[in-house]
Amino acid sequence: MFAKISTFLEKVSVLIKGGGDEKIALRKKSGLLTARERINSLLDKDSFNEMDLFVEQSGKDFGLDKQKLAGDGVVTGFGKIENRPVAVYAQDFTVQGGSLGRMHAAKIIKIMDMASEMGMPIIGINDSGGARIQEGVDSLAGYGEIFIRNTLNSGKIPQLSVILGPCAGGAVYSPALTDFVFMVDQLSHMFVTGPKVIESVLSEKVSSDELGGAKIHNQKAGNAHFYSKSEYDTFIQIRKLLSFLPSSWNTEVPSTKPLPPKKKVKLAGIIPDNSRKSYDVKEVIASLVDASEFFEVQELYARNVVIGFARLNGESIGIIANQPKVKAGCLDVDSSDKAARFVRFCDAFGIPLLTLVDLPGYLPGVEQEHSGIIRHGAKMIYAYAEASVPKISLILRKAFGGGYIAMSSKHLKTDFVFALPTAEVAVMGPESACNIIFAKEIREAENPELMRQQKIEEYKEKFSNPYNPASKGYIDAIIHPDETREKLIQAFEVAKTKAPAHKSHKHGCIPL
Ligand code: HXC
């Protein structure tokens, strides 16, 4: 017995060194963690249980038969975050560059299937040279089988991708199919075609960071959702994110002890009287939510719309808000995509939605029209219309035109639409409206400017208030700013028992 145990321990001690001491030393020199260190830093202490440590590669060509690739270059298993089970895998760059061979893929597929059946989040740590070239179509097959699972598990269990090294070629499509992508400055790189290929095909020189670094994907391309300066910061972000999510689509969203907002900021004091002046909607959020804590998603991308998670009276909610500080909070191509995707994620996982409205409409201009604002804007309307979780909106100030409809209006089956007394609901702003509908009167007036001002005042009197839509039942209640948090808590309580939507057909066709 003892001899067998010592053989076992010997084998384990070799295997857990992955590519061996030399390669690990090289990583340490660059300040990088090993795959197992990453998993252990992410999970609750001592909670990781590894699977398939003894799996061997199946590839035999181009010298692979003479090598032993420990665990086939990926560490997989189960552990806990805040005492809740999660499945996790981390590619081990010290083993053949973390490249994906047939058995490497089989290990990932196994835990994906188990996570799906058992109903828990899966976190994939990507650090790989991509498809293992020596294994040819077998490695491509492996990717395909991961992609189909990413797709079938979508909306069923939360899927998180952490990029902690290269993620190149078709390999990027697994993270792209998951719900949230985390990237670290200088360390994470994602691209379909790398710098060397670009140089040879297009004769353009570009660095990995410029092409697909953490900043590019978080700020510009919109492929990533979280940006951080270090691996450790990323692990903290992941743990925080999971605290707002259920383990699967049909389990309860975790709730916490209710806490009052930290800041004693008065909502009325944040929103300027002059509707042309901007303000930071994140201050509004801080004045409403528990402990004033807002966990923002895609903070650096399409900043004219703010999305993220918070708690209201201890319950998780997803918040979508126009940001008047950026492009006056207008909806454009990117912000419509950002909001639509978030609404669908929250809907899939039973997280109620709070929408804060203050926008002059869709962003006007040739660039937006040519970029497909019609199609992208439609995604957002579709997402809100389809969402069957409790939906509450609060009109803070402007709700003009198509923006009024799209931002969780009553017409899209929003359960409760509230407005502050400062709300203005109209087809468009007073100035533009009067220039169109009173063009003749203004032109022919003795004093055109005076006439214009008179007409603007008339228009404001009629439309720049919440009473007109409230008189038609399009706004359910006009509320005093000081009572906002309480009213929202009560409304979410009422909507909690809302029955989920029943589908009468296979699925709709969202205008992607
Ligand atoms: C097999 C690979 C590999 C791969 C790296 N290695 N990538 N082995 N298949 N795809 C091996 C190297 O041979 C080397 O082995 C070790 O991993 C470390 O690699 P280095 O090149 O020494 O490291 P570094 O200089 O840090 O460069 C890392 C890298 C580079 C940028 C990732 O290796 C690289 O460009 N690799 C190829 C990336 C790529 O084009 N992949 C295919 C994409 S297409 P030794 O034995 O020397 O330690 C694709 C299709 C998927 O993935 C389609 C899915 C649908």
C-alpha cells in the first residue's frame, strides 16, 4: 500500500509542475502566476478539487509522441467562490504554450457539461497559443465542441472568460460566446489575426497591445467587459460579479442584508433645473442603491449609457441608465448594443431591471445612420420588449422621441414607470420642434425671434412635464425625489411574483 501511495505522490508531484521547473521559473521572472496559482488565487482557500490530472495527449505526430504533456496543458476542476460551487479551467502556458489539443478540449468539455447539468457558473482562464498545430483537425474539432457548449449553456449558467495571456485565432470565439470577458492591462491579448499575419498580409506594423490589448477591447471594440491592472484585481472583480448572480437560470438570485445608501446626497440636488446642464447619473445611482455600491459593467465602452449591478433592499438588480455627461446620454449604435445585451443577460438569469431615463433621443448624424443605428437601436427595443423579469423605469428628466419608447417605456410592458416632477416627455426638444411645426408663423411674424420664444414656451407648457403622459396612464406615478428609493423598493417587491413569459413558438428573430 505505502509503495503505491508513494508512486502516486511522485506522479502527482511531476504532473502539477506542468511544463517543468525551467518553464515555471521563466514565468516567475515575468511576474506571472502559474495556472494552478491563478485558480487558487481566484477560489475560496483550499476549495479547489482538480479533475483529470492524469489525462494524456492523444496527438502523436510531429514529435508529440516523444513528449509527455502534463494534463494536456489545461487544469480543470471545481471549487467555491463565497462558498458557492463553480467550475473552472485554466490553460497552462508552460505546456506546449497552452495550445488546445484533442484531450485538452475534452477536459474543458467535460467540466462544461458537468457545470451545465449541476447548475453552476463556469470560469475559463485563457492563456494559449491557440489550436495545437501538430494535432490538425482534432484541435479544430475541440474548439467546435467548446463553441457549441458555450452556445447551448448561454442563458443557462453564467459563463465567464478571463484572458491572462494570448488568445488568438478562432480561439477568441469561446470568450466571445460567453457572458463576460475580463482582461488585464499589458497581459491580455485577443485577436483573430495576429500582428505577424497582419504585417505579412497588409504590410502594416502593429503591436499586440494596439491590436488587441485590454484597453482596445474594453474601450473601443466592446469585446471585453472588465479591465484591470493586475491578475489579482481581475480575480476580485470576478468574485464581486458572481455575488450579484444566481448559480444558474433557475436558482434564486442571492440576496444580502439591506443597507441604506452611503451618501446622504439628495436626488433633487443632483439633477440641475436647467435641462441643458449635464450631471453624472452614477451619483443618482449612488443615492438610490444599497451602500451606494454600483458594480459597473463595460465602464470604458459606450459611456453614454451606464450598465451594471447593484442591490436594492438587499436584492440584486441590473441598472441601465443614460449618462447625460457623455453625448447628452443619447442612444447610439454602441450604447444600444451594450444595453440590449445586458438586458438579455439579466432577463435570462431572473435579475430585475431598473432603467433611469434622461435622453434627448437617438444620436443624430450621417455617421450613425450609416453605422446602422436603425438595426442596433432595434436590438434594444427588442431586448426590453422581450424581457419578462420585473422591469421598472424612472424618468429623471428628458425622455424624447424614440429614446422615450426604447428606454423601458410603459408601451414595452414595463411593470412600473415612475417620473420625477422634473420629467419632460415629448417627441423632440422644444427648440427643434418649434422650428418645424411653427416655421411659417415664425417666418411671417413681425418679430420672428419673439414669436419663436413664445412658441417654445407654449410647447414647454404643453409637453415639458410628466403630467401629460401621466394623464394618459403612460406614467404610473409621479414621485417626490426624496421618496424614490422607497418607491422603487416597494415596486420591485410587488413585481417579484410576476409570472415568467410563456413562449408560444420556437424563438423570435432579434435583429442582430
Ligand atoms: C503548438 C504551440 C502553439 C500552437 C505555441 N506553441 N503556440 N505549439 N501549437 N498553436 C508552443 C511553442 O512551440 C513553444 O514550444 C511554446 O508553445 C511557447 O511558445 P513561444 O512561441 O516560445 O512563446 P512566446 O514567444 O511567448 O509566443 C507565444 C505566442 C506564439 C504569441 C502564442 O507562440 C504564437 O504566435 N503561437 C501561434 C499562435 C497561432 O497563430 N495559433 C494558431 C491560431 S489559429 P516549446 O516547445 O518551444 O516550449 C487557431 C485556429 C483555431 O487557433 C480555430 C478554432 C475555430
